[in-house]
Amino acid sequence: MAERVGILVVSYGSRACAVIDALCRTGNGNYDLHFYVADRQNNPFNLKQADKHVVIPDLDVNRIRDFVAANKDGIDFGICCPEKPIIEGIRDVIERDTGVPMICPTERYAIEASKVSQRLMIAECCPEANPRFKVFRRDEYTIGDDLKKAVWSFLDELDSEVAVKPDKPAAGKGVGVWGDHFRTREQLYEHFMSIFSSSDVIIEEKLQGEESSFQAFCDGRNLVPLPETRDYKRAFDHDLGPNTGGMGSYKDVGDWLPFMSKSDREEEEKIADRLFNALKGGTAVNEELRGVPFYIAFMHTREGAKILEINSRPGDPEILNVLPVLKSDFVDICFRMIEGRLSNVEFEQKATVVTYAVPMDYGGYRERYTGDRRVDLSGVYRMMTDYGDRLRVYPGSMELRADGNTYALGSRAVCTVGIGDSIEEARDVSLEGIRKIDGALWNRWDIGASQYIARSIARMRELRLH
């Protein structure tokens, strides 16, 4: 007889759908699963899967706590997917007030709350992974000529080849990069000031190389790396346009990407282990790090792997590449994370490609869109019956309304995950799925395209030669 397991899922977007899907797909044989979903809107996927579903538009931690308290006798553990509640201490509040264990770091270890704190921590434990950087704190500078001179002085040191970032999280959209988002110092300073009006600013050396995303599960004692992924932040094909939350991503058949070597992966793991040991504070175990305590954006440069940023939760879209090919039982993994006995996690030897379809006014594709926002997923769902395990569809910023239709909201509406024996095969499936979606949406067509992968391989080869 299957064991009953109740799971709280705190949801924002497609990431939570992928979590629920993986739990169902790998755990159905041994467990009778019941989902309690705290959601930003009536996500159609979550509504179908949930025993109980509550909409909390701002994901307020205390309201989520109240939902858990009302259902705690049926909930064995919870998973928090988005960063905002983690930063605001959702684990601390729920575990303290309800006793339900949460799979996410505590507020103290939500390290993506401050990019400045990250850089200082990296400087202590693995300084070779830091780019050069300078922090401009609002309580140390007054707006005026002295501030501008200080900025100009640091730009002189780096020949203006910099990235300008807010200290606080901005969903990937607050970063400005020389040569991409501005080409003059006046433009750069305008961007700097738009951040400085409300946040400390960090200016970092612009790194040249190829980017990868490193994620890991953690029980506080053990860190288990997940397969490597590569995401696409820029809105439009050919990596043009503004930064977004991520328009898609790809994963190769194995644990690392085509432009990486085994030694690149090993270097990442060594850096991650040093960060993990630093966060554990010299102890053998620190259960406050349970979950995905960090996913790291690495840049592979001529000087080795450098850290672009660290996040304290699963990546979106990056976790969407990984969970559909999880071979180990995800429910068991969750229990092992809570119990402090996490070990190896197995994945199918498959490639995956994630493509997001987004509203017409997302990413500046149109300045405004006043047309119908209905989205019909029936075509892509019919495709799933033919493609089976080769295709996953995860609604994100969509809601089911009283008229029975689903509507796109303001952010990334829905993604298709193609699964195949090669990146090219997975990409074909993902794009075919996107074509089956009926609605006023747009998407990038070049996620995981062979010419970009070949360019990345050539670029890394050139960097290694010099």
C-alpha cells in the first residue's frame, strides 16, 4: 500500500510545476501524493494537481504560514521555489510556528539577498573566483561630483569594461553591461544612478568567456551537484535586447556542457565545496542550508572559472532542464534532505532544451499590447500524448479564470521542455511544442542552436590557447 505524503509547494511560475511534475513522475509507485499549493495566481497546472490551492499574490510569508497551519496535519514537508519568500524567512516562520520542515535555506543563508555580501564572502574563501569589483554604498556617498569622480576612477582602472548591478535582487533585470546596455560613460552613469536612488550599487569587471549554471541539492552535510545548464537571459534572438528572467536554457546528455571539459566541471565543484564549507562555518553539518543553498552562475574565462552571481534557490529556467530527466525518486530525495542522509542522485542520460513563450509586451517586444491574452494549450497537450516522455509543458505566468479560459499575465507565460538523445533533438521537440500553443505570445527561436554551441566551443578553445 502506497504511503500517504502531503507536500506544500510555494509557487511562482513554471519552476513549481516542474517540481510537482517530478514528484508525481518519480514517486507515484511508492507514495500517495497530496499537494498543498500556495500560488501567486490560479496556475492551471497547479490547480489540477493540488488537493488544496490558495492564491497569495504577493506570496506574503505570514499568509503562507496561516495556510500551512490550517493544513499542517496533512503536510509532511514543504518546498519553496521562488526567492522572495526565502529571503523573507519563510522557512524560519513555518518551521517555528507549524513544525513543518521546509526544503529551502533559512533567511540567514538566503545569500542572494545581497550581491555585495556575496562578493565579500567569495573574497574570503575563494578570491580567485571573484572579478575585480567596487561597492558604492548609499550611506558612504552623497549624490554629486564626488560620487561621479569615484565611479569614473574605477572605470579608468577597468577601461570601462564593467557590469553595473544593484545590491538587492532584481530578477535578472537590474544588471547593465558595458557594450551591451550602454556604450558611453554617461549612459552607464545614468543606469548607475537609476539604481543608486534606492539601492547600494556594485560595479564589477566585465568577464569574457562562456557562462554555465551550477546547481546542487543539499542536506546540510552533503552537497550533490546537478547536471550543468546554460541559460539565455537576453530577450531576443542573437542575444539582443534587455535582460529578462530567462528565455530558455539547455542541458547536454552528460553532466557538463559541450564547451566545457571535465576539468572545468571539477573546478566548479571545488569552488562550490569551498563556498559550502564557508557557509557551514567550520561545522560538519549546517541544516539551515537544506535544499538548493546556491546555484552559481559561472563564467569560464582565460584565468579559470569566475562567479557572476550566486542564488539561494533552484534556477528558473535551469531547474526545468534537470527535473524532467531525474531518475532517482524525488520524494525520497526530499526526505533524505530533511533527514540529513542525502547521497547520489541519478539522471537519465538525455539532453533537454527549455523554450519560454512570453506575452507580446514582455522584454520590450512591443511597447504595449491591448489585445486578447487568452492562451490555448490544448494543441501542445495533444502533442504530449504522442511524444510521451520527450515533452513537458509547464505553465508559468498564466491563470485559469471563471470563464474556463487560461490567460497570459505579465511575465513568462509557459515553457516547453524537449527531451532527446542530443541537444538538437531536444530543441526540435521544444520548438515543435511551442508552435502548438495558440495565443498572442512570442519566443526566442535560437535556444540551444547548434551554431551558438559551436561558437562557444571555439571561443573556449581560443581562450585556453591564450
